[in-house]
Amino acid sequence: QVQLVEYGGGLVQPGGSLRLSCAASGFMFSTYAMNWYRQAPGKERELVAGITRTSDNTNYADSVKGRFTISRDNVKKTVYLQMNSLKPEDTAVYYCNVRILSQPYWGQGTQVTVSS
């Protein structure tokens, strides 16, 4: 009964910002690392950012480093992705992810479109 629900996507102009949220339920949220992935048309899903259970470490794809920030609130059971200085190549469906006992769980995805 793991559930991940993303929201916050939309259409934004180049250079703009968006904050994505992922509300988690059905598992002990604070026990697990959380991740954001994205998938552009015709491409494989790629890891964008990850955060450890206590937020002591984060990791980012080189393409978003310095522009995106992942964070989490273990009380609200929510993981966030703050996206700044957005570029057209950031256009993709963004997915929240958790891996529990080797099984990946995904949200429904939220569309981010960066276009002028």
C-alpha cells in the first residue's frame, strides 16, 4: 500500500522556478532514502536527485547540480524538489521514488514543461 503522489508541475518559461512535492504514505517514511527521477520523451528514466533518511547527504545529476535542491520533511512525510533556473532540457515527467527491499515504488508523475 505504498503511495507516492507528486504535484507542483506545470508550464514555466526558461529561467523560471517550480517546486515539486511528493506526499508519501503506506511505509515508514523516515526510514528510507527518497529520490526524484525524470523521463523525457524517447528517453529512459534518469535519477535527478536523492536524499538520505536524515537529510545528511544529497546527490544530484550533473545536469541539475547547482540549480535543483532536494529536501524532505519527515513529519509531513513529504519530499520536495526546488527547481531554479529551469532550461528547456528539463522538460520531462518527474517521478518520486522509494526503494523498499529491492522493490521500486513510483508516483504517478507530474509534467514539467519549460518553454517560451
